Amino acid sequence: MTGIATLAIAYVLSQFYRSFMAVLTPALTAELGATKAHLSLASGVFFLTFALAQFAIGVSLDRVGPRRTASALLMLGGGGGAILFAAASTPWMVIVAMALIGIGCAPVLMSSLFIFARVFSLARFSVLASWMVAFGTAGNVIGAAPLAQAAEAFGWRPVMAGLALVTIMVALAILVLVRDPQSPPGMDQGAVGFDGYRELLRMRVLWPIIPLTAINYAPTTGIRGLWSGPYLVDVYGADALMIGQVTLFMALAMVAGAFIYGPLDTIFRTRKWVAVAGNTIGLLAILYLAVDVFADVAAVTAIFVIIGLTGGSYGLLMAHARAFFPAHLVGRGVTLMNFFSIGGVGAMQFATGAVVTASVVPGEPTAAYSALFWFYVAMLGAAIVIYLWARDAKPQPAAA
């Protein structure tokens, strides 16, 4: 359990690193000359390198185990990237730093899910995965008002240097405390190496699940981690503290949402329809912003909370896909689906940056953000429609 606890702390850092830049928007713009395009690219490359690393991580989990995989990448990528971020003097150094941090954070949650899949029953996987995500989402909370206050008091560079040290210490703790689970006795190894991914991609049962896995998290993390800052600055003239306060409520909602999703498949005896209902509510919340992009701050905060609550279906969708994985491909299976999840977020970061840039109207700050929210509505709506064709994987009662 100490190993799982250490991975949970590492996942808090992972969640922090994917969302903290929204609060630092004013400082990065003023000190480094970072534009919206720079910030969008920096956020996008985090998710891009995170996603591309999944393939090698999946093979490494099945062959080497989570202990060495997670500790090495978190120390070198996460710790090294945070040091570079703290020393950045140009926007491009921030972009490179975020690419390194993405690689460093890439194996953390997957190592936890690999252990859950090997040690615990399938019936418990959804709850464990959702609750790990919920605990880790506390990183979003730290990256909101607390980060804003710390940066105000000490400066953002010392804060980032301190986080680099914490990241390295957590990586060392993983190396010492995590224990690799044993493979099931007599398990058929089947496809080896990267061939395992081809075997998984030939499974048509996964195809309708993939689009919603790729899109469901993108509006939540995109708004929380990237666009909330520029949106609040451009439309409401917000400072870092106001951004931190608004995003704090959204971050808390993301924590609560992941916890709430955890047992719902067991309660309602369906994974598919819980995911459909939750994501549809989130879609309607984003639609509200698309229609009324200049709503007052209180209304915007409430909508952000709803988006945060409903955007936590990651663990549920992973459990839905996990129900169809062969035993010998668990590591590659969870990393493949995570590739689509994180890759979808990264692609959407790049795409939304292009949408906002193309939709700017001088003197009319709401135009770009209206286009942004309509884009999220279209993409999430399409993914939900495709997911309707998915085969349900109804949870079985947990073994006594």
C-alpha cells in the first residue's frame, strides 16, 4: 500500500503539471513575452509527448514492471523539465520544459492501473481507477489558488524550482517503495513487444470506445489548464488571484466528479450509459457557454464546476475497455487507451489554439471564445454519438 500511496502522490504532481500554466499566464506573458499561441503549444506538447511515450511505457510495464518505469521517467523527465521551466528565459524554453515534463508524468497513472489490473478483481478496477484519478486531481487544486498565492509571495521561479526538488524526491520514493506485481501463473504471453498493440487495435469491440476516451477529458482539462486563464483575462480583466479562485472551484469539482463516477457503474449495473449520461450533461454545460460566452463570473464559475464534475469519466471508460483486454496485454491495453485519452487532449490543445487564433475579432474578445466552446460542443457531441454503438460491459459483483 505504501507503493500505491507513493504513486498517488506522483499522480498529484502529474495533474498539477498539466494544469498550472493557466494561473501563470500573466507572469509568463509579462516576463517572457509568451503569447496565446506559445501557451497553447506548450500545453499541447505536454500531452503530445505524454501520449507518444505510452507505447514504450506499455511494453516496459509488461516486461520490466512499474517500479523502474515510473521512477526513471519521473526523475529525468519530470524533475529535469521542472528545473528547465524554472530557469526559462524564452517561451521556447517553456515549451521544451513542458515536453520533458510530459514524458516524466506519462508512466505514473499507468503504473497504478497496471498494479490494480494485476492485483485486484475487474469488478474493483473502475472504483480504484476513478478514485486514483480523484486523488490525483488534487494537483489541479494545488495548481489553482494555492499556486497563485505562492507565486505572488515567492515568485514563480522559486516555486517551480521547489516543485522540481519534490518531483525528484517522489521519484526516488517510487524506486524504493513500489513493488512490481507478479504475472498470473501460466499466463500466455501472446503478442510481444509492439505487436501487442496491433492485436488490440484489431479488436473491433474497442473501436466505438476510443473516440469518447479521446475527447471526454479534453474540454475539462483544456478549459481548466489552458483557456480559463486567457478567457478570464480577456473577457473579465481578471488577475492571477481571480483566475486562481475561479479555477479552484473547477478543480475541486474535478476531484468530486472522479470520486462520484467511481461506484456508479456498480450502482446502475452499466458502464456505457453512465458515461453517456455524464458526458451529455457536460456537453450541455459547454453549450451554455457557447451560446452565452459573456455570462457573469458567478455563472461562468458554476458552469466550470459542472464541466469539472462531468468530465471525470476517465476511470469509467478505462474500466469499460479493460473488460475486453486479454490478460497478457493489460499493460499495453491501459497504455493504448491512455494514448488516445492524452493524445486526444494534446490534439485538442493544438486545435483549439488554431480555432481561437483564427476567430479573433479586434475589440470583440468574446468571438474567439464562442468559437472555442462551439468547437468543444461539436467534438464531444460526435464522440458521444459514436460511443452509442459500443457494447456495454456490465460490472460483475466483486468477489468476497
